[in-house]
Amino acid sequence: MEKSKGAEGVINLEDTTRRRSKMRSPDSAMENPTHSASVPERKGRSNKVRHPNNEEMWFYVARRYARLSISEFYLVTGPRCHGQCDTQMYDSRTSKLKGKYFSQVDNVTHEDIKSTFIYACQMPNLDLVEALLDVAIARMGALYFLTTYLFPRDYKKVVDNYLFALVEDFDAMNRFPWGKLLFYITLGSLKDRLSRKAPHYRLRSMLVAFQVWIYETFPTLDGIIVTRTSKTHPRMMNWMIDEQPSAAKLEGADCFANVDIVIYDTEPSEIETAMPYMNNVQYQKLIQPDLLSESRKKKRTTKSADNASASGKSVK
């Protein structure tokens, strides 16, 4: 098929600065994008969260712990989770895509990518399939997917240079462990937000993976705040939600206030262990800590501290 003559320059027909001037109004611009990583504000409960190591979090619910580690992230999302996810080696690369189509601006934002790609696809008298054959449009489409779905942020956020570098090298992009990078970004965001001593918190990252992990771990939420549509893999394809539940509903008797809420450990099935994205994955079964022993140890420590305080001695 012969390339459309307008395909190569299609996303340069209207420059970035003019598209920026046509952005949403200030009121609507504050709205999160379709896949925005945010949840209703909830009261902080730092004593309900444990960090046994730097690569997982444990949440204490209904007298037991539920774990979020890279093993569960594998099962939920599907992207490659093994290999080196160092982005610094790509940060210093010069991007031809950025230089050619965004030379009018100093920093390229997530909204710039979105508006540019959608504008290209909606060009009149231009066959979409034919336009997508152009390598620049294909790269812009990959960048739009990354910035809108995998790395959702405020529309004003600047796009990291390593994303430009990776979409310009499809082999490197396909080998890159996106799942691993997303896991560490998500885990870091969760730890940062949940460690703050604030009456409320709002989580941001690839929250859709965190949400699906919740649905898989607490299956009785099905029909209350979410609907299971299938049992396939990756598991994030199994769920549908029509509206964002309120904090009151999440803390209600049908959800996390239910002391008898069912909790499942997210373990791989035989079919899942055979999937390509599970290659080199070593799943470690969750072992519940001995809460009784911990409680006794805590009481002994508290008692020793009280006795030391009474005697004027320090506890070492």
C-alpha cells in the first residue's frame, strides 16, 4: 500500500502551541483522564500496613494479612516483570520524534501527546489505517498508550525522555520490563502516601493494578463495588466497574468493615504459570506471621519499658 502523502507530516499540520491553546477549560482540565490513578480519600490507618521488606506491602484486614508484592503484580497485569528496568540509560538519548514534532515547546506534556495523536487520527480525508503505517504515527500511538494508561498523570506533567527513547526503538521497548518498573513506581507511591500522618490520603500511580489486586484478594466485593465479567488472564481483564465507590461505602459493613470478609491469597494457576509473562517468575507463597507471638512480644516490650520508666532506667 502506498503511503499517504500527508501521513508523514500529518501531526505537524497544526503546531503544538496552537493545540495547547485549544485545551480544556480550567474547570474541566482539573478532571483526571479516563485511566487516572486515583481513589476516594480514606482515613489513614498506618498501623494496618506493614513493610516486611522493600519489595512488598502487607495489609491487615479481618484478623489476617493480605500481601501485595511483585508476584501478585505479575498475575494482575501481565507485562514483563523481570530484567533490568534502569531508565537512566535512555534519559540521555536524543529523541528525533520530540525534535521533529515538538520543537516549538521546551517540555512535552502528557496532554501534548494525547492531543497530537488524536488530532493525527482525526485528520479529514486521511485513511486511519494508512496513516498508522507511518512510523512516526505508530511511535506516537505507543507513546500515547504509555502516557495515558501505564503512566497516567495530571495532563500538565512532563513526559519523561526515556519514554521517547524507548518508543523509537521497538525492540528495546518490547524487551523492557514495564511490569517491573510499574510495580516499583506503584509500590513507592503507596508507601509514600500511606506513611503520611494525615486524616485523608489520595493514591496515585498505576492504581488500576492495585484495584484489581483488591478485587482478586477480596472476592466478596463482587456485586457490591465491582463486577466480575470473566475468569481469564491477566486478571485485570476480569473486572468491570461503573462508578467510583465512595469512602463511606468502602468502609461500610458490606466491605472492609465486615470482620468476616473473605480473603484469598493471589496464587497462580497451572495455566497462568505456563504463560509467557510468567517466565522466570518465582512465586513465593504468603506465610502469615504469628500474630499471637507478635502480640505477646509487644506486651513484654511495653511492660519492660513501663518498668524501666518507673525505675528511671533506659531500655536497650
